[in-house]
Amino acid sequence: MTSTTADGPALADEDLPGKGSGPARDAGDPFGADTLPAPRGATRALLVSLLTPMRARVAVTSLLLLLQQAAVQAGPLLVAYAIDRGVPAFRDHDYGPLAAVGIGYAVCAVGAGVLQYAFIRAAARINQDVLLDLRGRIFRHAQALSVDFHERYTSGRLISRSTTDVESLRELLSEGLQELVGVLLSFVSISLMLLWLDLGIGAIAVASFIPLYLLVRGYRQRAAKAYTARSTAIAAVIVKFAETMNGIRPVQAFRRERANDRDFAVSNHDHERRNGDALLEMARYVVGSRLVANTAVAAMVLWGAYRVASGTLALGVLAAAVLYLRRLYDPIDRLAMFLNSYQSASASLEKIAGLLAQTPAVPEPAEPKALPPVAGEHPGREVTFDGVRFAYRTGGEVLPRFGLTIPAGQTVAVVGSTGAGKSTLAKLLARFYDPTEGRVLLDGTDLRDLATPELRRGVVMVTQEAFLFSGTIAENIAIGRPEATPEEIEHAAKAIGAHDFISSLPDGYDTDVRKRGGRISAGQRQLVAFARALLADPAVLILDEATSSLDVPGERAVQRAMGTVLHGRTAVVIAHRLSTVEIADRVLVMEHGRIVEDGPPAELVAGAGRFAGLHKAWRESLA
Ligand SMILES: Nc1ncnc2c1ncn2[C@@H]1O[C@H](COP(=O)(O)OP(=O)(O)OP(=O)(O)O)[C@@H](O)[C@H]1O
Ligand SMILES: [Mg+2]
């Protein structure tokens, strides 16, 4: 593909999750929502497919976490042993038990540290690999999706998928999951330990889980709402910001600053309020959970003290129980954080799964056919539109049963009023879309049967928005044929009339276009795009308003180049400026998706049709 129709990454209004009511949008269009529908279980399948290749490492890492938890939980038990056995033995001059406790405690502490270190390293590696894989998948998948997808799913949303959403998964994997597993393990192990130490004391702890559970459940529901509202509000702030800065020229030209300030303040305040709501939910949860925890500890101490006094409970056991209980409730505040990161990560993963479930509207053929060798001495190929009907997914029929044959080597100019369907015709020929009905053929082979590399070699389209990639001018020209030599690149630039301006740049062909992006004019960009197309040497060349930014001498140079270098190639030239038509063998006038006039330019000019009228008006405008 020599040129693309993509603009830069721009956040548009439809980037808002849940919003998206552009005029071209159906009410039932799933693209209106931030989350694309994915098949059932796709989210889980995605997670499984990410973790499966490293299941051995996941198992080892989980084992490390289990051992680390065991080492940590041994502490209070050793304290109980020290108080109940070690101290009495010490009084009898038996230092063994207390020394054993001391050594055991040190081993556990050091062991827990070492295990934690090993776990963090192993988990971080898994985490990094998962994210690397996921980001790569998003990029490859999105790049492979058809133009049709990208026109509806804005680049702003794609960027969010591979940054914000991947990031929220990272948070969950790196901090959240460790936290959750830690909390769950300590809940189970501590409960069992307490029940084992003393049934009554254990029962108090277990009973306190009921109000805690209710609290967590209530928080989850309310927080989900609060956080969704918050993320919608922040998206609105970002969209407003990006829209203003992307359109800074019209903003300043039409003095929109004041109105924008007002709009921005509204979104900004709304976000602040939503953020406050979310924090309030969190505060309520924290206060509630501490209340439950402290009540449980108080109950345990009261009852435990009574039993120690009446001799039915060892003091050491009570001390251990209180230590355990504190440890049990400690991570509960953090559980709320975990729930948040879990919620946002699962929403993110769902969005990513929805994106990855999209299939290209223009699929690769299962059994690609090779094009026949070029017939005759000309490098061009015959193009046929055979009963083609076409409608964009969001709109009425643009081409109603369209038939056209362009013999190999012919240059056809297509003219017609705005919205007639000229660009649509070009995009079908370059297979950015497939016809709704009928076929587009290249030397008798359906475009749908051609492998993408063969198709892109055969058909090249240059559009109005000559897009330059980051890199040097030479690299930009060579995109159509990466193996081209510097001489070939220069030759192509010379043929098109781009050599002079390129030589006048500070580094000539090695000038970095991004660093000078602003200083390469629209016309110069078009020249580079032309040189690129020339070098790609396609059998069929499509020019859609490709000379619109050139001055008259520039356009003439391009026409001359096409006359010589592209001689014998099939060319479809779409232009509003009729000067372009002079190089054509044949002119097609298109209206409402139909060809209303078709013939050699001289014949049409001499006639009394639409083209004759257009041509007359154009000649008069020149005089
Ligand atoms: N991506 C799209 N999604 C939906 N409708 C589209 C899309 N692109 C074009 N259309 C519609 O299809 C019709 C034909 O558009 P097309 O771009 O082919 O016209 P055109 O002849 O190239 O016009 P112009 O001379 O202005 O470039 C128009 O009504 C347009 O609104
Ligand atoms: Mg057009």
C-alpha cells in the first residue's frame, strides 16, 4: 500500500465509552460502544491463552507464594510456643525450647524474605511476558483488520486498548493478584490455625467473616457504578482536551477558546465529582471493615481474658490468636483496592477480547490464486467490475450494479460531482472493501482470490492525504520496493519532479520527515507519495485526487512522468481538475454510482453531454 487514508491519531467524540452518535452511526451499530461484542467466554479464553505457554512458571511461582505465606504465618505460632512452653522451660533452666523458637523465628523471617524476593521476580517476569505478548497481539491484530474497521473504531480507542487497558491488566497481575492470593491464603490458613488453637476463639473469627462478606459485596456493587461513572468522566475530559489541541488551528482561527474553556470546565468538574463519589465509597468500606475487625478483636480479647483467668485457655494461645486476628484484618483495606483493580482489569480485558475477536472484513483467501503472467509487452493488467453492488455498512447503496472493463494499459479519467462514488470505486479496486455483490477482477482473477502481497504489488493507490511515515525521505519513497537502490530512488524522484525540492533539504534524501514534518508542504508530500508509487511499479495505478495540492507546473511534471514511466500501465485517475484528464485515453463521468458518459476525451468534449459542459466551463475559467 503506497498511501493510506488514515489520519493521525485523533481522539474524536466517539471515543467516549458508551457514547457515539455520529450521523453515520446506526442505533444498532456495536461500534458505538467502547466494548465490542465478543463471543461468550472470549475474555477467559484470552487470559488462558496468555498464561498457557508459561504454565510451568505459573505453577512454580504459585508454589513460591504458598511457601512464603507458610513462613509468614508460622510467626504467631512460634510466639505461642515460646510463651506456653519456652518460658516455663527457661525457668527450669532448660534453654532448648526458647533457643529453638528463636532459631525457628529467624529462619522463618529470612525464609519469608527470600521467598518473597523470588516470588516477586518470578511474577514480574511472567507479568512482563504476558503484557509483551498482549500488546503485540493487539498491534498485529489491529493492523491486519480492514480499513472498514478502522473507519469506525477510532485510533484513539485503539491506543487506549494498548495503553490504558494493558496497564490496568498489569496492575492487577503485578500487585492485585499477589495481594488477593495472599489475603485468601491467610484467611484460610489463619482461620484453620485459630480453630485448631481454640475452637471458641476460631469461631469468633469465622463469625466475623459474615458481616465482612456483606460489606465487601455491597462495596463491589456500589464501587462498580462509581468507577464506571468516573472512567466515563475522565474519558470525556481526555476527548475534550485532545479535540481542542488537535484542532488548535480552527480553534484559534474561529476564537473558540472561551466556549472550549467552559466546556472543559464542565467535564473537568464532573470528573472531580465522580472521583469524590468513588473515594467516598472506598472510605465507607474502610470504616466499616475496621469497625467489624475491631469489634471482633475486642470480643476475642474479652472472652479470651475471661477464659485465661478461669484457667481454660493458655495465655500464649490468646496472644497468638490476637496476633493472628490483627494480621487477618490488616489486608482488608487493601482488599478494596484489589477489587477496584480487578474490576477495571476485567473490563479492560473484555474490551481487548472484543477487539481481538474482530475478523477482517476483507479476509485473506484460503487458497490464493496466482495472477497469470502479464500478457503482451505492456506491464498493465485488465480491470473488470462485474455486476458490482456496494454499500458501506453504515449507509445506503453507493454503487448500484456497476459494470466496467478497462483494457490493460489504458488510462481512464473518472470525473463526477462530489459524493458520486469515485473514491468508492477506487477503494474497491484496491480491495480496501469487498463488493456486497458481484466481483472485481484483475486479468480475470477475482481480487478476493489474490494473496495480499500479490494484490498490493499489482494495484497501488495514491490518495490526497499523502501520508509520510517516520524515517527519511529516501525510506519513504522506498516503501513500495524496499530493495530499491539509492540510484533507483533518485531516478523515481527525478522523473516525478521531486528531486529539486528534496536536494534543497538540509540532509537531502536522508532528511528525517518527522523532524521536519511541519516544513514539508502538502504538495511536496504528494510528490514523495508519487515517487513511491512510481518505484513500486504496479500493473494498475489509482490516483484519487493525488495531484490536488500541486501547482500547475508540478501537476504537469507529474503528468509527463506518468506519460513516460507509467506508459503501458493501467491507470485510473480521479480528479476534479480537468487538466488531469488530458493525459487520459478515456473519460468516465460518474453520477450517483453510475457511469453516465464514457468515451475518449476529444469525443466527449465535442459532444453535448455533461462532460462537454464541464469542459467548456473549465476552459472559460482559464481564459
Ligand atoms: N466510509 C464510509 N462510510 C459510509 N459512507 C461513506 C464512506 N465513504 C463514503 N461514503 C459515502 O459514499 C458516497 C460516495 O462517496 P465517495 O467518497 O465515493 O465519493 P466521491 O465521488 O469520491 O466524492 P468526492 O469527489 O467528494 O471525493 C457518499 O455519499 C459518501 O457519503
Ligand atoms: Mg473522493
